[in-house]
Amino acid sequence: MLGLRTVIYKVADLPAAIDWYTRAFGLEPYFNEDYYVGFDIGGYELGLQPDPAPAAGKTANVLAYWGVANVQKTYDFLLSLGAAPLEAPESVGGALIAATVLDPWGNAIGLLFNPDFKQQ
């Protein structure tokens, strides 16, 4: 194993998801095709794949956390874009702060501030 490379979120409406993720992460995709859209998030891939399955059928049994400088601010921003709260920001040990939201397609997005990790 070499480490995490890509996190893929499956979405029912790819054009709407491209718009939402562009606003949420503040970046345009570097790869944009009908079957896959890729964003470069600090050297890691955030991928979107079309999937007609309803969001209600998804679970949060796998959760990727994206590093952020301020969990509360990012959490509030994503909620303002239409994300739903899953877990409010809280300390998860020492200075580590974590939270999770659901995107409009039911995908869980983790947010993490960890002062031991290099912030970009």
C-alpha cells in the first residue's frame, strides 16, 4: 500500500454535482468527461461518477476526511451550499477537530483539522 490516492463520490446528477463540488472546494475539475470528473485537492483526487441510485440507499460506512484549516467555518460553508449535517464539529482528542456532512447526493464528507498534518 502506498497511501490514499482517490476518493470517489457517486452522484445522480453529474452536472449539478460538478457545480456543487466546484463551489464547495473552490476548484474547477482538471478532468471532465461524462463518465468521470476529477478534482485535484491538494495532491489528492476527488472523483465524481454518475450513479442513478437514490441517495437514500447510501450509507456512511466508509468515510474520507478532508483536511481543513477551520472545521466550523468549512462545515457552516458546506451547509450553506445545501449539505446536510451528519456530525457537528467536535474535538476528537487533543487539538483534533472533526465533523461530517452529507452532500446533496447522500455522500458523507469528513472534515478534519489535525495540527500534526501539514496544512495546504
